[in-house]
Amino acid sequence: MNSPITGLKLEGVRRSFTQGKDVLHVLNGAALAIRPGEIVALVGPSGAGKSTLLHIAGLLERPDEGEVWLAGEACSKLGDDRRTQLRRSHLGFVYQYHHLLPEFSAIENVILPQMIAGKTRAVARERGLNLLERMGLKARAEHRPGQLSGGEQQRVAICRALANDPKVLLADEPTGNLDPHTAEGVFNELIGLVRSSGVAALIATHNPDLARRMDRVIRMQDGALVEG
């Protein structure tokens, strides 16, 4: 079966976990399609399965049933090597905590994933400086994470996630560790950069105000995904 060309598509995704004698059904036929350039909020209470969904969409876990389409390619049954290639070339991840490498500067943190993907250091540095400038961080490029504020660290993490020009951005509570004022600024810059990049974005958040500012809101409900 062919999938329409979308940034990300989930079809009938199911995922269960065994806890002792009990089976916990986390995803029950979850389905979703996100077009390039579209930003979708993923909401739901803690424990509803948002992180599991993001891990499956990001090819970090395999579903028990169903299919994950990334840039038109069916991924669920691919070998580990191909899934790794797709994560490296087509996916960007932003987490609640920045996970920057502390011994490297901001620009080096953005350069490294590009060099792993095969870019020369010069090309990677130019791309990295461009992204940092767009996030208002060019003057902080040579600073290490410990010399940056929490908001600045998360901005660098966003630049790193977008450094390889991914087709899909997955973000798990990207402003969850920030105070409300800083979170607002980081969110605005994230949305601006995502829109200008044309990437399909799925952003998990507990913040209803931020969710309403995205193109659509998808709610986790009884293991399925419901609009609104």
C-alpha cells in the first residue's frame, strides 16, 4: 500500500507493555498524518502514551502493529541500519532537557550531527551559525552550555535538531523546564524557525495556550488520537 507524500503518517499503530500478569495497551490503532510545514500539538495527561507515540514516530521503538511512514517510506519493518539512516537524515528531536554536550561550544553542538551525517566542518559551521543567528544566538556561538541560560541552551538544542534539515521535527515538552516568560520566547522562535524550514512538526505539550497556537491539536484518548 502506498502512502500519500506527507512528512509523517501513522496508520493503525498499536503498542502494549506487559507489567507482571497485566498487559497495558498504550496505543490502540493510533492514526495521524502531518503535512510538510504543518505544526501539530500532541496533548494528553501524563501516562497517556505521548512519549511512546513520539518514540515510535521517531523510529526509536517499533509498533506491535501498524505502520509508520516517513517522507513516503514505510519504516516499521525496515532493518536497524536503514532506520538509523532515516533518523539521521529525516528526523530532528527536541527534548524537555537540552542534552547538549557540556564540553563543546554551542556551535560545536550544532556542527557535530552534521559532520556525522557526512558534511564537511566548514559547511556544517556555516549552517550552524546561520541557525544560531536566526535564534538570536550568534554572539553566544563559542560559549559552552554551562555559560548559557536555560532558554539559550534550549535554543541551541532546537538548532541542533534542525541542523540536518530534517523532514520531521519531534519535540517532547520542549519548553517544560523553562519559566513562563522564557518558554514563550523559545516557543515563538521554535515556531518561526519550523515554519521557515517547512518541516512537519509534532510537539507534545502540557501547555494549553501553546497548543492552541499550533495548526492543529491532537489529543491522546484511550490509546487513540482525537482531533481537538
